[in-house]
Amino acid sequence: MLAQSEIDALLSGAIEMDQKNGGERVNLADMMGQPSGDRPKTDSDGNKTIQTYNFWSPARFSKEQMRAVELVHEDLSERLTTSLPTFLRTNVRPHLAHMEQGRFHDFIKDFPPNTLFHLISLAPLPGHMVLTMSLNVSYLILEQRLGGKIEGRFTERPLTEIDQSLLRGLVEHMLGDMKGAWSKVVSLEPSLEDSTINQHWVQMMMGNERVLLLTIEINIQGVTGTMSIFIPFNTLKPITNVLNPHIWIAGRKEHQQDPVARQMAIRTMMKAVIPVKVILGNADLTLKDLLNLSIGDVIELDKNIDSPMVVQVANKKQFYARVGRSRKRLGIQISGVYREHDDIQPIY
């Protein structure tokens, strides 16, 4: 174990280290000052340099985060098993088949040029996730939506604007299931921002980000295809503190309500005593007049008997009221709501 003085000496460059292969001595401060990259670089002599790595915030998904996202999309698959048959009017059996992380450009190059990509925002999270379906499933869904006969044989053809619109409708139908699947972790509002077959546009939108690829296998009347979902690391970075399987299993705390405790709290509040006062009016008196008051004297107020009175609830003006009599007692009748910034007196 190094002492603090030895650590300071290493970082300041006062101490050099021997290499295992017997090469020249290496200065730690010089190594930490070298530019970083995706892979270790080599200098002109062919020797490897050192890449700076941020251990506090690494740009990759941890095992716990991947497991949490996996649970979310297993729940999404179960929800789609119920909702998609009502939309497509046929049996659909989706299930999560594969998950891995990598660079987006490494995944997108394997898709055929006619693939339709859907860019979905997950407000309030930044960025977009990308959803796409294999062409055999896309053609099958189009046949089903247009009333054709499903035979399992398809001829690859460009997707027309009508085809793209119908597939967008399917994705918009799934947004509610996405929101429900994520609700145990965080409250999101998914929305379909764009759909395009232009891979260059999608590549420009996503850049070279590290993404998590989730492959959901879909079986429709004997035809098996896939739905791929790409979620960037930077999109989920704001919720990394809650992105773990324990929170998904337990559910968010704000969703856990005890109805018995709530009713007890309401009953307790109903017993609270709140003072109510009615301001009949105001009068200006001198100290001499105040000292000379006696029983039977009349004090003239600044309000007419027909003018509305102000009612104070817990020392705060809340209502207008009229003075009257209830049986043998004086009382008031609420006639309006008091507004603090009212410039015009209410008409009664």
C-alpha cells in the first residue's frame, strides 16, 4: 500500500516505474497526460501508449443496468403478447431473445437497405432510441393490415409511403406498452419522432454512441422475425441511480400507497379545528372616544348593511358573505369567492 506522499510523488512525476519487458522507465505523470482514444495507440517506435479511462463514469452499461433493462423489456414482451393480437387481429407471440451492447455503427451495417427505422424519444430523457423490424415481419404485418392472405412467402420490395404509414401506426400502438413497462423504474412519455429508411440519416442522428441492443423475437402464424431496439447509453445515463433490478422488482416508491393509512390521515384531518371570522367593517376612533365608550353606544362602520362581508378562514381571506339570521341566531350566507387581486367588487 502506498503512502499519501508516495502517491503525490507518482502523480507529480518525481518517481518513474520499470516496465516488465525490461524497456525504458515510464513516468506516470507523462502517461496520464497523453490523449485518450477508443483503443491504445502506438508511437513512432511501435510502443503502446496508455489510454486515460474514467472509472467514475465509464461509457458502458454495467451488469445490473443491463439486467434492469432486460426485465423492463421482458415485461414489454408480455404486454405486447396481449395488445398486438387486438391490433393485428391474429395471434402474436413476442419474447426477448437476445441482448448485447456495442457501437451503433457496428450494428446498423448488418441491416438491409430497405429497413424502416423508427426514432422514439423517451421524455424527459435525452436523445432517441431506435426501433426496427425485420423485413419478413414487416411484410407480414402489412399483409394482415391490408386484409391479404398470409402465406409466409414474400418478395422483397421498397416500402411505399402507405406501407411506412401503416408500420408507424403499429409502433404508435406499442408506445403505451413501453410506458407501462418502464413505469416500475421511471415515469416516461414515449413518442414517435420520425420514421425513415435512410440509414445515413439514422447514423447521423445516433452518431457513434454505445448502445444496448435488445432483440425481441416475434412469431406470427408460423413466421418468425425480429424486432430490434437500440437504446443509447447517454439516454439512460440520467437514471443510472435507479436502473437496477431491485428497484424494478420492488417498484417505484411513489406507486406504493397504503389505502388504510390514507383514510386514517383523511379522518384525522377532518377533526382539525380551523378558526373562521367575519369582518363586519372598520371604524376609526380616537383614543378619547374609545375610553368614553359605554353600554348602548353605537359605532358607525364603513360598510352598508347590504354590502358583502369578508370571511377569513385560518386568518386568510377566502369568501364573501351576507349577514342574516338563522332561526334565532345571527349567521352569514357565503355569496362568492374572495380573490386577493380583485379590482372590482363582485356583484350580488
